Amino acid sequence: NLFSVIVSLIFLYIINKTLTLYLVCTLPILIIVILPIGNIMKRVSSKSQEATAKLSSYYSNRLSTIKLIKTLSTYNIEKIKNYTLLKNIFDIELHKIKVLSFFEPIMNLILFINIFGILFLGYYLMENNMMKSGDMFAYVLYLFQIINPIVSITSYWTEVQRAIGSSDRILKINKEPEEVLTIKTTYNNFVQKMEINDLNFTKDNKQIINSISLDLHKGYIYNIIGESGCGKSTLLNILAGLNTEYTGNIYLDKLDKSQFSKYEWRNLFSYITQD
């Protein structure tokens, strides 16, 4: 399409310079309209992807416990949550349709005005014997050859921005730094004691673990009991080295956790999930 536009512009310039300069000067107006459409579609697609991900996560969590939900009094609550998530996706898609239905007529109007302006200017040039009727006819034919590629390019730009918005999460994941698993030290002793000193963990401005200090000795069994969301799984994930966004110190036989590589630290643990 871009090649067709360039070739057509060359032929149009050869036929008549004045009309082609007018056409080139009016193309930025179309670009000014296209850019906001692409940016809006990028944001809408990103919101749509996020809403779909939330709905998928909701279903994957709830369907595995559907019998339990039906037997408890939370059934109606879950129905409301489900409706809210679906309504959110519907509203986002409706907004996308409204944006396209608003901007597409504007784009078509700009193209129509440009064509009308070229025809008017061409008629003026012919009236003043500055252009032949045969050249005008040829110019109009090449002009219509350039319209479809321009429309295709604008559609392509919109689709690219939509794709970027949809893959925003994937791009962020790809930009995350990889874990360094090189071994810093070799620990061949059997673990006798683990010390946790002033451990804190915060997520989304909510304090999950608040200043926990523990001494865990070999040969003892420890039960971690608490209500849902109090940080039991988070604590185990931190101890196993699966979560590193915390403050405080963890020692293994007086050796700080930072002295171990992630690979070596995790190799010292056996972890069985609650699933």
C-alpha cells in the first residue's frame, strides 16, 4: 500500500504539480485524525485485555470450587461479581465501537473534502487553460488509485495500536530482568536452625506481614494458622525464595540469605503446595 501511494504520487506530480502539492498539503489533516484513533484504540485494547484476564482468573478460581459455592450463602454474591466482570467487558467493547463509529465518518469526510477540493481546483485550472481535460481525467483516475491504499494504511495503523494495547502485559513481562541463578557459595552442612528477624511484606499499600521474628529448629514441626489472606502462603513463599519483595533478615545457621544464590537456596527446600 505504501509503495502504491508513492508511485501514484509520482505519476500525479508528473501530470500536474499544483494539484499534487494541494493533495500533499492536505494529507497531514488526515494524519492528525488517525493518530488519536490509534492512541485511543491502544488504551481501549489494553483495558479490554485486562478485563478479560480478570474474568479468566475469576472463572479458573471459581469453577474448581463450584460445588462449595453452591452449597454456601455466597452463591448470589458470586453471581453479582460475575455480572460485574462481564458488564465491564461489555462497556469496554461498546466504547471501542463508539470510538470507531465517531472517527470513521470524520475520516471519510476529510477524504471527500480533499477530492472535492482537487476537482474544484482542477476545474479552475482547466477554465484558465492551465490544464487539459485529458490530463484532468488521467489525474482523477490516479487519484482514485491512491484512496484505497491510504484507507488501508490508516486501518493498519489502528490495528497495530490495538495489538500493542492487547499485548501490553506480555511486553512488560518480556522486559522483566531474568533471575540470576549463579552459585555464590557451596553449603554442604545439614540445616540446624533458621532465624527470621523483623520480616515485613507489603502489597498494594496493604501490610500483609508485620514485623515477624521466628526461630525454627531442626526436628520440630511448626503449624502456621490464620484466616484467609493473613499471609500464610506469602510467608512460605518468602522462606522458599519464591518471593523477594520483603524487608527484614533471614538466616540459615547464622548465614544470611543474601549469601546464597537463588538456585542454592531453593535447592535446600522441599515445598508442597496446598493444591
